[in-house]
Amino acid sequence: ALPDIRNLTLAYALAGADCIDVAADPAVIAAAKSDLDAADKIAQAAQRSDYNRPWLMISMSAGEDPHFRKAEFDPAICPPDCPRPCETICPAEAIEFSTDFMGVRRDRCYGCGRCLPVCPWGLIAAHSHPTPLDAVAQQVLSQVDALEIHTHVGEYAAFKDLWQTLQPWIDDLHIISISCPDDEGLIDYLKDLQRIIKAPESSASKDLDASGIAVETKLHDVIWQTDGRP
């Protein structure tokens, strides 16, 4: 929930975290950035020479990623006399029962899950909705410092598509983390991903040295995170 994000962001920033990872949701990013600004002011007021503003990281997927879940239910089957605790508990005001709209506003829901256990009838479920890569990138990548990419063995084509989509923003990121859990063929798969990151496919996308010979582009700082969940 947004209040939890605010509290944790502020606490971790002041505790000395190097990087804070949040969902690729504009509302979540705005909340986190607000508290990073607050942490900056607190540290400055306390004259903390050891304080460094943490990088703000978002998570994206090279396939279906459980970071991107939305609550769903059919408002037509909700009992008319239900007290609607789901509407009350939603911190993003994503659940609405009005003359104009009934149900979950997907653009507001960021999958906190608070509504699921409070429904007296158990009518609410959470479903994963992969967000279009272009839409996510354009909305959020210019607002963050780092990126975590979730993937697993066998998603070579999906990773390659994602990497191509990210190109306009890659050079502005401080760090990239690739999260891939253990599976058969893991090492070969990670080597394939490394080749995608290091070696452009055509000389047109390569840098040229002083003699005009194509050379590899810079390999960005990468964290190979092998404890993630796809």
C-alpha cells in the first residue's frame, strides 16, 4: 500500500540503503520519490555527511511478472447490501461503486492485495496483467535511476524485445539487475542474455573507434540476481 511504501522508503533511505526497488507504477514511483525528497531534507537538517540519496529502481518483466497484478471482480454479482469493505480499505481508491463506474479501476490498482481477504463473499481475485513495454517505459523510466528485469530460462526472445524497447533510456540508468532463478540451462541462458547486452546486432548500432572500425558498445553495470522469482 502507498502508506507502507512511503514509510519504508523513508526508513530505508535514512538507514543507508543504496537502492530502493518499487513496482513500475506511476503512483508508486511518485510516492517513493516524495519520501526520498523528505529523506534528503532530514539528512541535510541533521548534517549527516554519511547520507547518500538511494537510487530508485523499478522492476519490469521479460515475460509475465507477478509484480504486475490487478484485483478483479464482477460487480454485478456483489450483494446489494454488502458493506463493501474492499472500497474502504483500498489505499489507491481503485475500487469504486458509483453511478458512473462500478468495479476496479485498473489504472489505479497496483496489486497491494488488501481487498482480497476482506471481501465477505470471496469474490475478489488477483490476476497478472503484463503491461505493454512501450507504455511502461515511456511513463516511468525517465523518473528512475535503476532497473530490475525479471526473466527465466526460455525467454530469450522476450528479453531481446524488452532490451530493444529500453534502448532510449538505458544510458541514463546507473545500474541494471537481471533476476533469473535457477533452472536447467541457466548458465547458457545467462550467457545468451549477456550477448544481447554486450554485442549490437549490426555495425550501424556500434560505436566507431578512431580508425572507423566498429567496436562493442559499453557493457552497462549489471547485477546478475539468481534468487529472483519469475
